[in-house]
Amino acid sequence: MSEVRVLVGTKKGAFVLTSDGKRSKWKVDGPFFAGWEVYHVKGSPVDPNRIYAAPSTGWFGQVIQRSDDGGKTWEAKGNEFTYQGETGDHLWYDDTPRPWEFKRVWHLEPSLTDPDTVYAGVEDAALFQTTDGASSWEEMTGLRSHDTGSKWTPGAGGLCLHTLLIDPSNHDRIFGAISAAGAFRSDDAGQTWQVKNKGLVSPYELPDPEADVGHCVHRLAMHPSHPQTLYMQKHWDVMRSDDAGESWHEISGDLPTDFGFVIDVNFNEPETIYVVPITSDSEHFPPEGKLRVYRSKTGGNDWEPLTKGLPQSDCYVNVLRDSMATDQLDPGGIYFGTSGGQVYASADGGDSWEAIVRDLPLVMSVEVQTLA
Amino acid sequence: MIRVALPYHLRNLAKVGSEVELELDGPVTQRRILDALESHYPVLKGTVRDHVTQLRRPFVRFFACQEDLSNDAPDDLLPEEVAEGREPFVVVGAMAGG
């Protein structure tokens, strides 16, 4: 019988939710690292019991925690994230130069082949890697020292490398996204990076709407069997690339608003994608107070609202960028967490939803492990 | 024996009680206490002071003998009561945020 483990990072700790493959009854464990802001928790695809978590606080900084028993017990590991060499400047909100300064880890992306190797996307935007199970971290300087780095500007949440996707068919190919710089691709396992923003248009945020960098990409998603196809939720606009990021085209179609943070792909249907539209950059809550996931079964443009089991009145939560994930069962399970502390799950591809836990602190990330 | 009182989150991280005791030979200063603390509890490296600059993190304060010593130089001698273990050197998370 399959088992599903949902890893939830919140503003005040981490939680582990488990269920059998029916996904109808859930056990909630936690909080782990109570009181810490947990930006991300993710397990190794090679060894699912190896899980990494990234708690931080404004008082005591960054800590990396590791579990070797599926999240039951945790051990604090190395927390030294030191930029290598000359750090240089990026742009501040007012366009003045600002030296790079490490703030926190936003995203942990474990290797597809080695449980001891993990990439970390951090604020201020840079890429770090551990190859010893998080005991030590070393910056891969090619991203931060990119030619365009001096033109990167923080988004409202900070200048963060928040998305990392590894191509399952070519582990040297990694996609990354930075708010607010845009999408990037490495073809040499993170050593060097190329900007991949062709086709992005940001008229409300940039003086040159088609600038090479500066786009506030909120999230990228990829189906593991179709790594040439990428989906993007940008500040405004839902976008798609069919050439591994070389060019993008808009697929917002008939969405009620194309502002949002999350985007993900159904594991069984590579052209079935999900977003949660948010009213606007000024109003970070669902339109009309109705929490609706929108699903496209055509890879974009044609969208249907999914409402069964979701609050359809007086709902003013947000769904943050790392807070949606999909399992690998059939029918596919979809999960997302809200700023109101609910984690919603659908065990039928999005047709119906239920809150599998409802009163957690603000949810910052959701990841799913499908266990044999 | 030097007594060091730790805030809640650092106690949990180091898996210790509210106070730890450290052996320290020679002059007792903030720097030498923190060196000894990090040596005994490596998991606390980077949580009280920066890994590289060794500067106190902005939202961490140091108290002892009802005085705020946060802005004293790291090599200043600490009060005799701390050096003799009669009073703890208190590491505090600043009152800020929620």
C-alpha cells in the first residue's frame, strides 16, 4: 500500500502529514523547530527518509536541519553560507547599489542521484551546494557573479533564488528563478548560468517591459517526463516554454486574473497544470473572496475553476510560491498550503478538495513524497 | 567556571538547559566566552555572532549583572561576578517582532 508524506514549512515551525494511498485520513506530526520560520522542507528522491529543512529566525539566523528517519528526529547541520570572493553590488529598491548579504535559505533542492548532495537557493540571490549531507556548504559563484547581477533588484520578499528544478533526463541542466531578475538555466550542473527571459513582458514593473533581466518570476514548474516544457507563474502572466526556457509565450488565457504565486503539473498528465489566481499585486488574496484552483488540461489558455471543498465566500488567504506540490499516485494528488494555515489536498486531480489540516501557522512551503 | 544563560531557541538547538557552564582560563571576555561556547556547542556557530565577521548578530543582546553589555568591545574584561561564576553571562534574543 502506498503512503504519502506531506512536508509543510510554516512561519512557526515544520509539520509532517502522513496518510496511506487513499489520502483520506491524515496524521499530523509537529511542530518541528517550533518558533522558527521554515521556508522549505524537502526529501531526497534517492532516499526518502533523508529530509532537509531550512529554519531561520531574524534573531539567530539560518540553521539547516536534517532527518534520516523520515522526519521523526532531526539534527542541526552546517549553517555557514559565505559568499566566495568579491561580493559586488546588486540594485536596491531605489536603484542604488547594495552589497550582497546573506539573509536566509529559501529553497533546498536535493540531488536526483546522491542523498548527500543538495542545492540551496538563498537570499540575497545565490546558489550554494553541499556534498556531505549539509555539514558544509559552498557557493557556486557562477550565478551571483553573472554579468547581469548588478542589475538584479529585490522583489517584495527580497532578492531570492526561490526555485531550482533539475532536469531528470540531464542532471547537468538546472533551471532557477530569482525575484526580481527572472529565469536562468545552467547546462553544467550550476557552474555557469544563462538568462532565459525571452518572451517575458513586465509593463507594470519595468521601464523596458522586455528587459533582459528584472522580471519578477514567482515560480517555475516542470513535468519530469517533459523537461523541455516549463511553466511559469510570473508576477503577472502565466507563461510556458517548450524549448527549455529559450523562449516563453503567455498561456493566461481565460483566467480571472493572471497574478499569483504557485504553479504545478499533474504527475500523470504532463499537460494538466494548476494555478491559484490572486487578485493583484496590491491585493494578495483570491478574487471575490473565493478560493479557486484553476486547472488547464491543455497546457494553458483554457482554464476551469475547481471549487468543490474550497471556501467560496469570505476567504482572503494567499498561497505562497513554494506551497503547491503533486504526488505520484493515480489519480494524482494535488496539495497546497495557505497563509491562513490550511493545507488543502485533492486525491482526484483537483475535482474535489479537503483541508487535511486547517489551523497551522502561515504556510511557506509544501512538498510531497510518494512512498512505496 | 563561567555560567552562560541561553535563550529558548538556542537551548533547544544545543539540547541544553537554561544555563551551561564553561571552563575558561585567563581573562574573561565576551570573545573568549563565545569562543568556548561555540567550541563546546558547534551547532551554535553563526547563531550568536556572524561566522565571518564575528560581530554580534543585530537582534542578540548580552546582559550581565543587570547591565547591557551588548555594545562593549568583545575583548573588554567582563565583571568579576561573571568571571567568578557568581552571575551568568546572559545571551538574549532582543525584544522585537512576534
